[in-house]
Amino acid sequence: MHNTQEGFCQSFSKNAWLVSTCHSLSCWFWCRTCVLQAMSGSEQDWLALKPREPSPSQCCGGGCKPCIYDVYEKELAQWERAKAKQDKSLLTEKREQVNLPPSHPGVCALMSSNSVLNPDTFTAFSVSSVEQLTEDTYQYKFELPGNSSLQLSLGQHIVLRGVVNGLEVQRAYTPISPGNAEGYFEVLIKHGELLMLASGTGLAPMLPILQSITDNEEDETFVTLVGCFPTFDKIYLKPLLQDLARYWNIRIFYVLSQETSLEKLPWSYQENTYTGRLNEDLMKTIINSCRRKPFVLICGSSAFSEDMTRYLKAAGIEENSCFVF
């Protein structure tokens, strides 16, 4: 995933998204195919293959049968059996693939009798173009093989699945293109961005905002939370923060001013933790990792707030794009 707003859009044009069709009474289905490479039989390898539990934002709450959590339990049991027998081949799932003409490289589809979509599986399509319509709204155009069409009925929508921040994301959309459009379909996707800078107990006012975003299935705001603490042991509310970080649109980083090494930290924290202080260089790195210029929330001591405001200005974020608690 590229750092800049332009790069973020371009990255989607080079990758396939998975699409499934949904009915008003039966919202979505989950299909996961494991792509296995030659790996050693170490515990770490098996952990990498372990199915990831769906985040709450991936469940529509509509009583789907099967629910994505049902499928997760099934895949977890399959993984446990394969691990017990030390046989990775038990994880593979057969999928019927259709050979497509050379004019559609990288597109792989599972066909149903009257539509390019199959309600029982996800189908891979490439993004052919991304057009920015407003500051935070984009129009995505997907290629369909040949002159095929979605052929959606009244009351149907589609579910897009892709990978954002290393997490699989599923969201339901109603295409803006005609249901019988041939060779393509289009959807509107809205992206907002928040950057939260919290020092110590300054974390407190950020949590209700985070939870309001994760509780709203329609809210697609990307959030980066940077929590500054003296040491790992002094990070507040670790279980809650870890749970929030499981959402597809939430990133959490830690900056530990009195830690000198990450080696003693749990491995799950090492990748998203920095030692030392949140300085101007690190601030620029964080800003550059955002998809677009974020609106920034700051909470901490007066000295912390003054420093953050100065670093943000050096990174190109003006005061009218910041709020200090």
C-alpha cells in the first residue's frame, strides 16, 4: 500500500478485488482459499496459516447462513486438524477456475449460469480505473470478462473484499452503474482520515471517538492512533486497544520514550512500536503513511500539544486541520 493519496488509489488499480452477490434476506458469503508455498513445519509457519477471526465490522448482523463466523469456526477446525497431522495439503480448497481470454490478464472468475457472479463464492476482478470525485470520495471501475454483466435484481447489492493494512476487509455496496452494464461495474467508496496523537491519559478522549467509528458499519473513516507512553508496562488499556486494532480501518502505533529496545516486547507489538520520543522525523513518517492529509486530534500535556503542533506544521499540516483537547 502506497503512502500518498494518489499512490493509495493507484495501488487498487493494480490488484484484484473479490466480489460476491448479496440478496436482501441473505447478505453475504465468505470464501477463503489458501495459497500455500513451500514452508518449513515450524510453529511460526503454522501460526501464519491460522485463519484470522473476522472483526466485528465484517459481520452484517443480518442472520446470514452461513455467517462469516460460522465459516471461521469451520476453517479453524480444518486448520487444527491439518496442524495435528502436520499436513498443509489439508488446508487447500479446490476452486473451479475459468480460462479467460488474454485481453483480461490477472482476472479470474467463477461463473454462474446467468451472471458473472456466484452467490456462493467470491470472484476476483481487477480495478481498471479510480476517479477522485470529491476530497474523500472515489469512483472505482471494475473490469468484467468479455461482455458479461452483474445482472443484479432489485434488492440485491454486492460485497467487495480486499486487503487494507494487512487485514481482509468486506463491505457491501450498491453499484452506481446500470445492472445490465456490459464489461464493467462501478461503485462509490468514501475515505476519511483521522490522526490521533495521545500522550498518557490523553488517550481517554480518543476512545469514544474510535468506538463510535467502529460501531457504525457505514463509517469508513481511516484512523491512525499514536499513543505515547514511558514504557510498555505503562500503556493503558492494552486489551481494548488490541481489539480496536483488529478493525480494518484502525491502525495503532506506540511510542515508548524510556524503552531502548523492542526485543523484550511481545512480538505482536514489535512491528507497530517505536522507541524514543515522537519527534519531527517520526511525525513525517507517520503523516506520509496516511492515505491522504488527515485531520489531527491532539491530547496530552501543554508541552506535548505544542510540540505536536510544531511537528505537524513541519509535515505540512496546518492548525486549521488540528484540534487540541
